[in-house]
Amino acid sequence: MSSGLNTELERLRNAVAAEVFKVVRRRMTYILLLALALLVSIFYLLLWLRIREGPGRRRNALEDWLALKTAISFFNVTPYGLALERLFATVVCVVFAGTMMGNEFDWRTVGPTMGQGVRRWHFLFSKTVISVGFTVVAVVFGFLVAGAASAWFTSLYGLSYGSFGPERFGEAVASVSRTVFVIVPFVLLSILCATVWRSAGLAVGTALAVYFMEGIFTGLLSNATGWVSHIPDALLNINNDSIMSLNGTIPGEGAGPLLSGSGGEPIWRAWLVILAWAAGFLVLAFGTFQRRDIQE
Amino acid sequence: MFPPLVTGMLTPIESLLGLRDRSAAGRPSHQSFREGNMPAASGVGLSNNGALERDAPVVEARGLVKHYGTTVAVAGVDLVVEKGSVFGVLGPNGSGKSTTVRLLLGLVRPDRGTIQLFGEPLSKRGADLLPRVGSVVETPSFVPYLSGRDNLRLMDRYTPRAGEAGVEQALRRVHLEDAAHRRFKTYSLGMKQRLGIAFAILRGPELIILDEPTNGLDPQGTREVRELIPQLAAEGRTIVLCSHLLHEVEQVCDRVAIFGAGRIVAEGRTADIIARRAELEVRIPEIDAAELALRESPWGQSLRREDGALYVSGPGSEGRSVNRFLVERGLFADVLRPVHQSLEEAFFELTAEGAT
């Protein structure tokens, strides 16, 4: 490798190291992880309270109650825990990424950093790497919390733990990776919005609005006919559902709304659509930041 | 930096990313107050082969133009800062001086014009050149949840140069070592300013750009900064000082550029700018006779009478010549005193001229 390339790699490494320096000293990092753990725990707690009340007397109540018990068992922790994660970790990771980039403008720290010769793409690249890294950490951490919660319920009600072995471990790793994959586009969208609007609040607000509102519009369009009905196919949510369905499905309706969505798109297309959106967000973010004047 | 093959591949990418020069140099468009507008002699030396060569100016900007929408922020600025000088940048708000500083730091891209730092183009070599520059632009901004010390450590992680010892030395130099453990968000404006200066000098830069460095400092702090600047210059560093405190600039800068309406309206040695309206004050008992005589002299046109004194200016109006002129006519002055404009007076006069 030439010395020039070595120099570039060293600068890139320095930029990432500087971001790590900031992130590990940032209280927000730990608050977000704690919030994620709390959200997952509270959700499992609410399910447990519901199970404790018993099945009730309405029609199909027993089937729903049994389905819920099955859903929160350790046997189903991979599909169910990660479905929870998809919601909560997306929110947490979007906040993390949006504030990490947006605060640089809010605090006017981007000027001094760029003014000392840090290449702009190195700066944004390091933000992207750290955001994706945080997404991995958040999903794994949340999954462990979900695992602990479901193990407790499983032990409490004598439910099935499922098998333990390399195959299941491999399946869990693949499922975690898929969950990270479907969250990352929203993380990149958050970075893009922070770069365009130079504000953490606007970035987080916009990315979360897209995340939640897209589902509503997709739902509205699902009953449409003609070409309009195909619009959701090109959006993120339906394709994310398809990818998430590879993690496994929960039988019955009692598991709640988190596993909704058609998820019926061809998997290869779902990968492509999500990758295309992620790449688009990334290119736009880099293009914008590269050309933009640093004026607070 | 890269092998030719990779460089060839990078060139179009750099162009695409806006890292390459976009236009040619412009021409100077302002009043120059130095003889023949020649570079200072401090950078002249002999090369290895004995030929006379001159150090490239530390900053050389030519024909800089920057628009924001329809607003012209910088309208053809030419700026040369020689090695080792303390260069003052003056101008009212909105005159383009802060935008020019941002252009010099690569934060803002020019619409036209070129910038060279240390003799190399900023647009191509910014990542190599800017680590040799220390700067504070407007109010210093750092990560609020990090301590002063950690903020310096952070900045040194991006472009490592100073190390732990350098961080401590910079903190000591601005007398911030006792508060270095406190979070930046708890700092007073003066402490923030000190940390900004510590950041600017952190990596032992060859060029230091200070934008309003005494803003928010108490008189003691202002004095310390004013003393620090010549010290830094004595270490061989080049200083660019932007300030609206004309007295401050007059005290520490050897050269000055005065901005007005996006242009440099005057540039030159501080002493020359101050001396542009140098006059000789003559106090004499026979003032009417003296005025009559001086009206017939080569200085007659610019002669003025004010508060019981005559003010003589123009070529050869030094005290000795005027005194001889008066004595030859039997007129004996009580007082012959050179009077200079203050930089403040020059500033207002020049910026008013620039505006019209």
C-alpha cells in the first residue's frame, strides 16, 4: 500500500477514533441504551400482567391468551424480541444518529473541526460508522434484555426454552443482522436530515415521522388498485416486513400489533429496495455535506 | 500523496466533490500603503543553488468572490500575509471579513478566486495545510458535555500533533489549567474564549487566525491576549487578527487590511495607514502672517487653521522644512508637532470612502 493511502486510512481512523472519544463520554449514549432496555422490559411486563389476568371470557380468548404466552416464551424470543426491537431500537438509533450529527451544527463544533483540516467525508463517514455500530450494539443489547425477560416468563410458566446449540445461535445472529439491516435506512435518513437541516431536532423529528407515517400511508394504499397500489412496494416498511419475516413468525393474533404488515414481498426485491434507499440516503448526505458551506 | 494511477482516479472525484480550483486569480483592487506593494523582506533567503528566493506568503488569496444568494459577501478580495507578520483584519459588521476568514479555513467555498496557504492551493491540499493553521472563528464552540481538557484532546485526535503534553501546555498558556476539568458548558464567555485560544495554539501552528479573540474577556484577560500575540509572533508564527477593537489592532499588528462592503478598501503597514493623514501642527504667535506665507507655499492647498493652530501636510512637510520656511520669513513658531491620525480615524475615513 502506498504511503498516501496509508495516510488517508490513518486520517480516517483518527476521525473514527475522535467520534468514539465523543460517544463514550456522551451521557446520551447510555441514556438511550437504558431507555431501550426499559421499553423492552416494560413491554414484557405489560404482557406478563395481561397473562396473569387469565384468558377472560370473550370469544377466542383462550386461544389468544395461549398465543400470547407462546409469543413471550424463550422459544420465540428471536422473532418476538426482535420485532419489539425493530420498533424501539429504530426510535433510539434515529435519536442517536440525528443528535450526533445535528448537534455538531447546533453546538457549532463542525466549524472548528473542519477548520483544522479534517476531510468532510471522513467526518461524515465516521459518524455513519459509529451510528451503524451503535445500531448493532442497541439491537444486541435490546435482544439480550428481551431474552432475559422471556427467560424469566418461561421459567415462571414452565414454557418451552427451545433447543440450545450452534444452529440456534447462528439463527439468532442472522436475525439480529436482519433487524439491524432494516433499522439502518432510518438511521441514515436521520443523518441525512441532520446534514440538510443542520439541526438535531429537525433530523430526529423528520426521520421518525417518516418511520411512523409511512406505515399509515402504506396502509391507505394497500386497498388501492392499479399502479398506485404498487407504491408501497417501493417503500421501506413493506420490504422491512418481508426481511423481518425471515426471523420467524408467531402463531395466533394475540401477540399484538408488532408483527403486522404484509411481509409478502419477494425477499430479493426487499433486500434491493432497502439497499437502494440506504444508498440513496448515504449519497445525498455525503453530497450535501461535501458541498455545503459551514456557516452556523 | 497517492500514486499517479490513484491520483488520476481521484482527480475527477475531487472535482465532483468540489475540492478543485474553480477560477483563476484576480487583481488587487484596494489602496496599498506599502511602497510598490512588495512582499516583506523577512521571507527572503538563498536557495541551495545560491539563487535568491523568497518564502511564499503564508496566505495568498486572489480575486475571492463569495455570494449568498443575491448578497455579495466578498467581492474580489486580494490578500497577502507574509510569514512572521501580525496581520490585522478590520471592518464593520457585514464587511466580509468573517466570510474571508471562513474562506481561508476552507469552511466556505469561493465562487471565484484562489487561496494558497504556505504556497500551496487550499482547494487541493486542505487536509495537509489546515493542520498547520490554528484558528478561533467568532465565539469558540466546543462539545458542551466534555471538559475543557477533553475538548482539546478530542480536537487533537482528529489531527494528532500535540499529544497530552501539548494539551497541558496550551491550557497553561491561557491560564485555564485549574478549570480544565470542568465541562465546557459551565464556562464563562471569557473562559470559552481562552479555551478557543488554547485550541488555536494547540498544535504549534505556523499560522494562527484569531477572530475577535478578546471578545468577552475582562481587562486582565484582554491584556494577556494582547501580550500573547506578540509572543506567538516572536516564535515565528504568523498571526491574522480580526477585531473591531481598533486600539488592539493598532497595538499588536504590523500590517492591516480594512474591509468595507465585501472588499479591502485599504491594506498596508499599520504605521503607513495611520500616517496617511500625518500633519504638522504649528502654533505661532503671528498666526495670520504665518498662514499668509504658508498659503503661498507648496503646502498651501492642504493648509488648514483650527483652534488657533495651523496644520500643514503634504510632501516635505516635516518639521525641519516648515521651520526653515517660517524662520526665513522672520516667523518663529512656539510649537511644531507631528500629528497622526489614529487607526480609528483612518478606519472610519476609509470605510466611509469604501462605502461610497
